[in-house]
Amino acid sequence: MDYLLTEEQMDLKRVARRIALEKVLPVRAKHDEEGTFPWDMVKVFADAGFFELYIPEEYGGAGAGVLELCLVVEELSRICGGISLAVAATALGTFPILISGNEEQKKRYLPDLSQGKVLAGFGLTEPGAGSDAASISTKAVLNGDHYILNGRKCFITNGSEAKIYTVIASTDPTKGTRGTSAFIIEEGFEGFSYGKIEDKMGIRASATSELVFEDCIVPVENRLDKEGMGFLVAMKTLDKSRPGVAAQALGIAQGAFDLALEYTKERVQFGKPIASFQGIKWMMADMYSAIEASRALIYSVARMIDAGKSNVAQAAGIAKLVASDTAMKVTTDAVQLFGGYGYMRDYPIEKFMRDAKITQIYEGTNQIQREVIARSLLRGA
Ligand code: COS
């Protein structure tokens, strides 16, 4: 397949592949086993310019786009779907500022984010508000020149490691989706702390934690856009970030496939490599075809977003749905191809299956993606 990437995009993909092999691979097992945050890799990624890709040049970024972000996330995830999240989840936390920040907010926050000096996270989900994002109960009450936030966000990727969080809170509970607002919260704001740090099945090299707001003081100038725009900011953010989850899923699928291909060529049973059996060959062909189909989809959706197309919710949902279901199927099949060895933690393949699962769940479960896709169909959008 030829995806007609530019020379620069192919170079970027090669650099990400090299860094993944040279730097990420040696520390992958350790971070996965110990569940530690890969600060050693954040420095490497910052030096390589991975945090600046999608940020405009005037704020210290590279002025590239979602496609470039996807290329990097794909290649890093091909080695470790957990470590790649330091980059991908920072993009998720940064997009609201890019989408709806004013000049002052962009100048204040984007330069440090683009240099990887600080990481970001995105706070929408709450214990009682997951798929039903409009039902959030975290409240922000205006009090002079600041808001007072009370509530709790959960499952926040990069939580407790990031310094900047874009958080959605209710400013007028009587107005439903139009009664929510988005805020930039800095670590260190009075009344802001971290709650439970999660112990996870997969992506164990990524931090996931609660954000706790107890009479947290947030200056009015940290509100993004007008009051009431929070839900829209969140939806537009997810439109832009879901291709990144799809790219993470794609990388995980490709990484598992790489290992399975190598193994089936080497593993001899009944006197020949198992790759020579039709049952195995056809499995590999199906796995590879699904991976390429996901790749074609993700790159084209990322290009749509970078071209400034509107109404990308459906396309972003399709990319996330197809790529994450592919990742789950391909990694499960890869474990199957390794047989008993695939189930053992001595081999890296089971980690790919554990890492794949979350891509069907976060940034909107795949049931929600189907809902988004179907609603667009029914609206004729
Ligand atoms: N772009 C622009 N506008 C959008 C939009 C989008 N992608 N999605 C919704 N809107 C608008 C709608 O057009 C509607 O506008 P009006 O009030 O003018 O009619 C408004 O936002 C409310 O939308 P809707 O009625 O569809 O809201 P619902 O409460 O039914 O929720 C879903 C819609 C299910 C799509 C939303 O709750 C969702 O995405 N849930 C998943 C959340 C998620 O991904 N969580 C993961 C955690 S974040 S990492």
C-alpha cells in the first residue's frame, strides 16, 4: 500500500519508528510490569519534537496536523501502546485550547506544551457520567473574578503526571448540554488534588487518575470560550482526538502482527514452519488486510480534519470504531498464533492484547461511536 505521504511525513514516521525501537523497546517491559510513568521517554519525545506537531508555529509548534500526530502515535504504539499515550493524551488535553482558546490562553499554555515541558490531560468523565457526557455533576459557580469548582473527574489519562488539564463543568444545570463550560486547570490551583491512581489491565505505562475539586479556585480568564460552550468544546475535541486513538489501535495491531509474522515463520510443527499451513496463512492475510484498511481510513480521516472539513464526527467515529475493533481482533489472533507461549508473560505478545482493549472503550465506547455514526446517517449529514 502507498499512502502518498510527503517526504516530511515519511521522515517523521521513520524517526518515530527508530525512537520506538531504540528507546522505547528497552524500557517497555519495565514500565508495563511496574506501572510506572515513562518520564525517561517524555524527554526523548520532546527532543524529537513529538509534542509540537499539531501546534501552530506562532505558539512554538511545528504547524503540522492530526495526520502527523497519528503517524507518530502509530509508530510508538507499534512498540508500546502505553508509552505512546504520553504524547496522545497530551494532544487530547491540548486540543480544547487550540479549538477554543483565546490569544492570551494560547500564548500562555501552548509554548510549554509544544516543547513537552509540561503534559496535558482532559477531564470530562465522572463516576456517574461516562457515555452520557451531558450528565456531568462537577459544578463551577462564578464568584467575582473566579469560579469555584466542586466535583470529581475519573479515569483521566496522564492524570497526576500532567500539569495542565482542560476540564468540563456545569455552570447552569438547568440548561443541559448548553449549561456546561470548559476550564483550564493548572496543577497547584487551590482546591485541586488527585484522587485514586488506577491500577490497570493494559496501557500500564500510562497514568490514569481521578481529579478532585474541592472549592477549587479557577480564575475567570481560565474559562475557554463563553459560558455554556463546554459540551461543544468537548465534542469538537473528541472529533479531533478519536483518530489518535484509532492510530494507537493501529500501531498496537501492527506491532502484534509484526511479532506473529516473525513467529509463524520460525515455529516448526509437523516438520515445517507453521506459516506454511493454509489455516495460518489465511489468518495472517486477514489480519494484515484489516490493518491496512484501518490505516487507509485513519490517514484519510486525519487529512479531512487537517483540511478543515466540518462535520467530521461521523468520520472520526468510524476510524476509532474500525481501528479499535481491528486491534482487538488482530491482537487476539496474534496470541492464538503463538499458542501456549502467547498466553505467557515471558513473551511480549499478551501485552498487545491487554493494551488493545482500552481502545474500544475510551474517548467514547464503540457503542457510542455507533450511536454517533447512526445519528449522522439519520440526519443525512
Ligand atoms: N460537533 C458539534 N456539535 C455537536 C457534536 C459534534 N461532534 N456532537 C454533538 N453536538 C451538538 C449537537 O448538535 C447538539 O446541539 P443542539 O443543542 O444545538 O441541538 C448538542 O451538541 C447536544 O448533542 P446531543 O443531543 O447529540 O447530546 P447527547 O447528550 O445525546 O450526547 C453523545 C451525544 C452520546 C455523542 C455524547 O454524549 C458523547 O460523545 N458521549 C461519549 C463521551 C465520551 O467520549 N467520553 C469519553 C471520555 S472523554 S476521554
